[in-house]
Amino acid sequence: MQLRRRQDGDLAIYDDCNEIRRKIRLLQKTPGWKVTQWLRDIGNVNSNSYGRFMKASGPHGGAGNSTYYAAYIYFEKVRILEGKKKTAKRLRNEGEYAGGLPQEDRSRVWVFGPA
């Protein structure tokens, strides 16, 4: 399945990190689901990277993590295959962020100003 990509080749992400972590936690409740196999299936994501992403907090916490991008693609494909509609939050993000949410953790950005 092909998903629409931006001009730079990356997929535009419209679910924030909290939403992706919520979806992963729901997936963890599935009987027989194994995190290591799932990480391999979504693109050989490193388990340490996954752990850091799951421990992060906030809507942008972990946005630069490879788990965020790979998991978003997985959940988007599942949504399309299951014929589910986009959530209200997702539609709001599409309107606000035409090119997708920033894929950087803004909590790690330093801003300097005049003293």
C-alpha cells in the first residue's frame, strides 16, 4: 500500500506523539502481540529507541525518534485497510499543519534572546 508523501519524500504525519503512544498501548493489549516482532515488522526499529519514545511525554516528546515515524506509518495503513475515518483531532491537525506535524522534539530546542 502506498501512502501520499510530501515533496521531500517523507510522509506527512498528522497524529502527535501522545496519540501514537496511546495506539501502541492499545496494541500491547492484543493477545499474542510481541513488541520485538512488531518493531521488526515496522522497519527494524531499535528496542532502545522504542523505549525512549514510550518514556517521552507530551505531544512532541519523541517526535524525532524513529519509532514515531515507523509506528505512524503502521497505524495509518491499518486505519486505511480497516476503512476507519479520520478522527476530529486528525482533521484539525491536517488543517493546522498542511505539511504534517514537525518531526522534532521541541522540548530539546534552546532559544537565546537578549539579556
